[in-house]
Amino acid sequence: MWPNLNDGDTIDCIKYESQEIILGDIIIFYHPFNSSTVLVKRVKKVRANEYWVVGDNPDPTSSEDSHNFGYVGKSKIIAFQR
């Protein structure tokens, strides 16, 4: 999420309990293919119960996001930040 967040930064989040997630929110979620990995990404697209997420870094090869694993389902979300 660099340049807006750096390694080691702490962010205040809201525990996800089926609240509405909107464009621009940051979500904290389990990686769709590796549930031991937690990711932090920004929501760029919303479609029925799924979210397209990307990092803030302008280099698309700098981290994994929806370009690599597709939409993230609601069941993977841990928390979010507006």
C-alpha cells in the first residue's frame, strides 16, 4: 500500500460484520489462495458480494492484488477502514 502506508504502520480499522464496503475503502482480508496470509488493499470495484482490490503503489508488479487472484469474497474480509 506504499506510498500511503508503509511496512510497520498501524491503522485503525472497523471489524467487518457485513457492513457495506464502498469504493475507496481499505480492506484487510485473508489471501484467497493462502489463508495464512493477510493482505491490505483498496477497493476499486464492487460487484454482488465481491470486491476488486488493488494496492496504492503505481507499480502493478509490486504486490499481489486482484490482478493476480480476482475478486475477493465477503467471507475473506476481516476488517475495513473508510
